[in-house]
Amino acid sequence: MRTPRMTVVGAGSWGTTIASLAARNVPVLLWAREPGLAERITATHENPDYLAGHPLHPELKATASLAAAADQADVVVMAVPTHAFRQVLAELAPHVRPWVPVVSAAKGFEEGTNKRMSEVIAEELPGHPAGVLSGPNLAVEVLTGLAAAAVIAMPDLSVAQRLQGLMRTRLFRVYTATDVIGVEVGGAVKNVVAIAAGMADGLGTGDNTRAMVICRGVAEMTRLGVAMGGNPATCAGLTGLGDAIATSISPLSRNRSLGMQIARGKTVEEATHGSHMVTEGVRASRASHELAEKLGVDAPIIREINAVVNEGRTPQEAFRGLLHVKPATESEAG
């Protein structure tokens, strides 16, 4: 049987990390938008734009041709930001062979439609198995060999199990699931929770407050995930609570850093200016709020964070607003 070949679309920090990990198991081709970056990755086995100083697997190769990337793929991992996801898929679609699984590694909703990335895959590449890879995965830590885990969720468990072996290594554990909705909602909403936790840190509110924000944020994530058709247990696992913890406490987290900088007086534009790294929580805040409103889900943290990052509310006003929310029993809203 021929060894399957993987294409990773998107040479940011996480896409590059996935590609380098998988290259230990199967041939991998990484697509980079910039030809110069693709050439440097292939020649030097390093991504100087996103992971400077961190060596990549010596067998990893990169290309700037979407057609070349798609032509060789037995599985495609989409690791481009949500705002470019549909456009890149549309460009990729004519070149992907029928029935090749397409896995999203993006964490967010599509701006304007509020669709999950697997829904976008289904629209742009109908007939292809569509799923998601997600978890508490800070790229630099994973690439340097620190133990971590992720979940690959596909509607068909047998497909997830086949893909599982392509990505796991001794120190990168990959679990399988079929709850694509729950995994995607967790991956998007945890970015909003991380902004809230970062704001709490920036305001100097203490560890107790940060723990409260994370736990109540995960409760909102769970309510939204269930309303969208997900399994509540998923939000208590790696792709919900686990990812929320990592993203809310790590100094490597862009969303936590954004929240801290806003709390210290910067605007969103000032906090993100000059960075080529995408902070998905800004878009996810609006989408999560709109989805919660549409589905009748009580989500005060999501509401307040959206008001801060998208509507000009101050962190101090948001914090005071949350303190006015009347608590019910812990398992209920509020």
C-alpha cells in the first residue's frame, strides 16, 4: 500500500508545526503564500517569518503553488486564518482529487456568515470528508518537543482513526472524535475566553478572578456548543476547557496578550499593529455574540468582550457590567 501524502495549506506558526510533526510519519508538502518563504523552508528547514530559530523536520518541503500542493494530497489540512479560509479553498478546489479528506486547523467562525470552517469546506469542496484538528496547542511548545495533545474530529470515526496515525508522535498525542461541532465551537470561543482572561490580568484583578472568568467562559462555550448541536462533554475536554486554560494563561497566547494590552489602555488596532500573526478572538467575539443572540444563549462574558473589542466599550465598563450579572445555580446561565 502506498504511503499517504499530506498537504498542509498555510505556513503560519501552527500550520508549519503540524507539517513538521506529520513529516515524521508521511511525506508532507507545506503551502506558503510567499514563494520566498516556501523556498527558505525547503532549503533551510526553518520558517524565519513565524518560527525563527526552531528547526523543522529535514524531510519537510514547501511550495507556493496551490495546484502542486493539492495534486499530491491524500489529505489536506487547512491552516489558514478564518478570513482567508473560503478564498483559499475555492482556489484549491479544482486541484484536489475526489474524496480526499479536508481538515480545518483554524479556530474561529467565518466573518459575515458565522459558519464553522467544516461548513465552509462542505460548501467549497462538496463530497470531501470535512473535519477539524484542535486542542491546547501552542505552536512553539509543540515544535520544541514538549508533550501536548489534540483531537481530530470527523463525522465518520473510521476516517478520523485513519488520519490519527498521520499526525501523532511520541510526544504529540492525537485523540479521535465525531463531535465536529463541539470541537469547532470550543476552538473558536476559547479565543474569546482568553481575551477576557487577559483583560482580567491586565486590570490586576488576581488569580481568583482569572479562574472565575475561565470557568464561566467555558460554561458559555458549552451552552453555545449545545445550542449549535454539539456534545456538552466535548467542551469539558481538550478542545474546550483544555484549550481555554492554555490560551488564557500562557504568555505565548496572542489572544491573552491582546486582552492585557487593551486593559492597559491600547486599542485593538494599536495592540495588533505590525504583527503578522492573526488574533482570531476579535472576529470570534462578534460571531460568538451574534450566534448566542440568534440561538437565545445567555453569554454575558462573550457579550462584554465583543463590546470591548468591536464596539468601543472599555475593559473597566465590561468588568463592572459582569459584576452586575445576577448569579444563578452554577449549572444555569449567568
